[in-house]
Amino acid sequence: MKQILFHFYFDYTMQKFSQEQLIQYLYGDCSPILKLAIEKAMLDDLLLQKEVKTLQRTIKQLSKLKTQSPSNGSIDAILKYAANTSKKK
């Protein structure tokens, strides 16, 4: 089992990580092997460190945004459009 895990770990460390993988890492939603691979790669890769820090800042900024519900007029227009479109089919 350890040998299999090593091969997966080795495969991860030999590739460039996608933004999706890095985002999964930052949200704690990646496999333990991917987490280890990213953390190990960041020890030596300054560009990867910078990319992860940039994504961290982006996530922090996005979490600060206040979402707003659409206005009642917008909702009514969408529902009206959907009703008209479904009648035509």
C-alpha cells in the first residue's frame, strides 16, 4: 500500500498543478496525497507559492462580497419569459 501511495505522490509532484487542484487544496477538499504533493512542491517552487497566495487573496476577497438577490421585477420578467417560452414548444 505504501508503494502505491508513493507512486501517486510521485506522479503529483512531477506535474504542474491546475488551478482547480489548488483551489481544492485551499478549501481543504483534496485528497491527502494531493495535499502533501502541493505542500512539498511549494517548499521549492516560488512561482507555485505566489500562485497559491494569489488564490488565497482572491478567495478572501470573494468571501467579503455581499451577494444581492435580484429585484422582484427581474424575477417576474424571468418567470414571464420562461412561461412564454414553454408555451411555444
